[in-house]
Amino acid sequence: MSDERAQFLNDFGRDRLPGMLGLEILTCTAERVTGRIPVTPPLIAGTGFLWAPVVIALADTLCAYGTGVWVRPVSEEATAQYEALVTAGQLPHQDTYQLRVGELQRTETVPGMPPR
């Protein structure tokens, strides 16, 4: 599964930021995601170090891909509620979560929002 998932993610990211940076996903399992970006001259800042946004893009992408292993499909009702919040101009990301391997647990709710 890991090789198939890694190939899927490499294909998915090819024409997006991960592909522009040359990110290659090596493995993607429920326990670990590994990837690499080749360090090339355009990615080096004037200080001689890697540009900070490259490091952030690597970390963010690996975290997002790893989280995708655990995310369950969203119901149409939840999608409609989310879109209603966005349409109304409210911030949709006001919940905080603790992430444990295999479990997503809500720790705080938005005032006025019904529990899920």
C-alpha cells in the first residue's frame, strides 16, 4: 500500500507546489511519511541556507499527506455546514484537535456551534 500511496501522491503533486520544488514522496504509511527535495541553487537564500518557505512546504506537505491516511470521507451534511460558514464570512477553522495515531479527538468547540 505504501508504494501505491507514494506513487499516487507523487502524481498528485507533480503539477503543484510539491512538484515545483521537486518533492518526491518515498513512503506513506499510517505511521510515517518520508520524502525528499533536491537542494538546487534556486532554493538557496542569499544567506547560503535553504529558503525557509521550502522547509515549511516540505513539512506542511508531508504532514498533510500523512493526515490524509487517517481522514475519513466527509458527509454531505458536514460539507454543507462548512460551505455555509464560509459563505457567511465566518472563519471555518475554529476548533482545536489533539491528534493521536488512529484517533482524532475534539478538545474545544466553537461557541454556538452544535457538537458533532
